[in-house]
Amino acid sequence: MWLHAGRRPPTLRVGAIPQGTQVLTVQGESDAIVSLDEVRRLHEGSSGAQCRLLVVHGEDHFLRFTATSGAIEASARGMLELK
């Protein structure tokens, strides 16, 4: 996934991101550019209270049909209410 960048793979493990930061990853289930398995590995060891993964079924990398700005905003608001 990240080998082309010549860097270590990013991680959302506990302690890897600043305390109080909320992370929402929106991933298309059928993404051929960044696979769902790769994104799940990114989230391994993360805090469920701090990091959320939203998988949009039937979508690709560009989330053209269902991940509207309103849907993403609603998910982000839901994360903020978890504090």
C-alpha cells in the first residue's frame, strides 16, 4: 500500500495520534486503489473512541454515490458526541 512512498506504513494505533484527535476514515467497499484490507490494517490497535472506520458498501475509491457531504458530516457529528 505505502511502499511507493518509501516510508513506514502509517498507523492509527493508540499513542500514534495526538490525544483528543478524532479520526474518521471513509472507505469504499469496492476500492481498487486502497483495499479495504489495507485500511483495516491501518486501524489495527486503534482506540474505537478515537478512530472510526466507515465502510460504504458498493462504492469505490471516489465514493461518488453515497458518501455525500451530508452523510460524512453526520458521521463526524456522531463521533464528536462520543466524547
